[in-house]
Amino acid sequence: MAWAEWAAWATWECNPHGCLGVGTELFLKKSGPNLSSLLPPGPARHCGAFFIYDAGMHFFSRLQHAWEHQASLLCVGLDPDIARFPHSLCAQGQQDPLGAIEQFCLGIMEATAPYCAAFKPQIAYFASQRAESVLERLSAAARDRYPHHIWLLDAKRGDIGSTAEHYAREAYGRYQADAVTVSPYMGTDSLTPYLQYEARGIFVLCRTSNPGGDDFQMLSTARNPLYVEVATQAAKRWNQHRQIGLVVGATYPKEIEIVRQVAPDLPLLIPGIGAQGGDLIATVRAGKTENGGMLINSSRAILYASQQDDWQQAAATIAQQTRQAIQAALASH
């Protein structure tokens, strides 16, 4: 079957949400033709305007594939701040800010891809600079060039009803995210639209790395601190399709240990190492599982390792050193 024929069949048979066209999410069905010999490698397969996910591969499987294929638990955050760009790109950014942002992010991805399992673009850095179109192109580039990596949209959305449905469509459709960060503050209603994308992941804010997280996350309920209740709901109620993870900061390794006890099988997205000063060894000790169990994020320490012409090599060096430090911590405990 030619790709054009397959795309026509897939568009008619597989689209679960009725939104056809560029960026449509397609799921392979067992009843469809045997296409395994035609598909590109990797759990997220790309065919022209279409992005194909194996319906039998839930998010946990894709994450496990990324960990194993890349031999890494490192997640590289993409938080482009033109003021901190290398000097050569700062000058370009005055005339062509979108071009500078795109060139910088592509350069970071190219430099760090050998050492990480995931990229995490922070949507606010793009939206505030009117660079959503750049994020779309980066999303397509991630699919084309790094099919074994996780593309994790850091959006921290939290709303209900049709608004949440549009946020989910934005994350999984427009930006082709494998997973997205969300806030659970409005309850299960705010997660339901994301849960309907059964092959995609959701990282729920639980115990965040910022000091102000204490204001609410540490409040006691009738049974536990609020963050523990979030972890409990995530593990026991929301994870029906093996798509839920939790955001827990490296600045609070004791709380990581408690979360891991409550949610032993959920993947953890762990910010806070690098520039925020989280304890990597304590983090790994508290959060690791037999298969890894974590995406440990570093953003500024890698992104802005140098403002000179060696900025890509400097980023690659820090990413490699961070991966090695994570591996050493895993091996020692």
C-alpha cells in the first residue's frame, strides 16, 4: 500500500476526534492493513502531514522506549530567552527574533539529543515572544529528527469543559506533544479531556520545586498533605490507560520519596537540578525505579552554558556530564 493510499485509509478509519488535516492524530487499528513494514522507526511515526501512534503503545511504553534507546533519564528544557542567547544570536535577535529563537532551539536540540531522552519546551517563553509558529516548527522537527525522544509540552494548563478540550487539542494536535504538564487544582474535570487521548501522557503538578509551593501543597487534609492526595488520586484514579506522571521538584527529595511510596509505578518529571540547586544524588535515590522511573529536567544550566561561539559544544558538554552524573547516582544506590 502506498503512503498516499494509507493516509487516505487512516484519515477515514483511525482519527478518534474528527479533526482531519495537518497534525491530525491517527491511531493504528488492529483491523487495518498490515503496515509494520512501511512505518518509519520509533514509537511516534511521521508520514508527511500525519503523525501516527501505535494504538497498542501507551505513553508508559513510549517513555520506556526513550529511556532505553537513549540510555538516559535526562530531559532538556527549552526556555529561550533572547537576552541570554550567545552573542552572535543576540545581535540577530534584534532584527529577527523568531529566527534567532528557532536557530537557538534547533542548535540546542542537535547538541544535546545524544545525551537526553526528552525535550521540554516551556510554552510561555514562545507565546510571550509571539513565537508560537516557531514552536510548531520545532515540534515537527522533533518528530522528524528525534523520533525516539519524548516531546513534552510544559504548559501547566488547568481548566474545565470545552476550554480544557481546546488546551488538550493545542498540546497534542498543534504542538504534537507526547505529554503535557497540567494543574489538578480544578479536579478530575480538568484532566478528563487529556485522558481521552489514551496514547498521550499527562504530568500532573504534585510537589513543585518552587518555595511558594508550600502555600497550598503542604496543607493538611483529613488524611495527608495535599500533594500526597494528588499523588494518590493520580495513581489510583486517573491512570487507567498508563498515561499519568507526576511533577515533583528535586529541591524536595524527602517529598519525592513519599510520592514514590504512594505512586510506585508512575513516572516522575523532576525539575530543579542545575540552576535551581536540587540534590541530584538524593533525588535519584528517592525517585528511581527498576526501569528508571524519572525524567530529570535541566534547562538553564544547559541552555546558557556559554554565550560564545562554542555555545553548542558547551551545551552538549553539560548535558553529557549531567547524564553521566545521573547514571553514576543510579549505579551507586
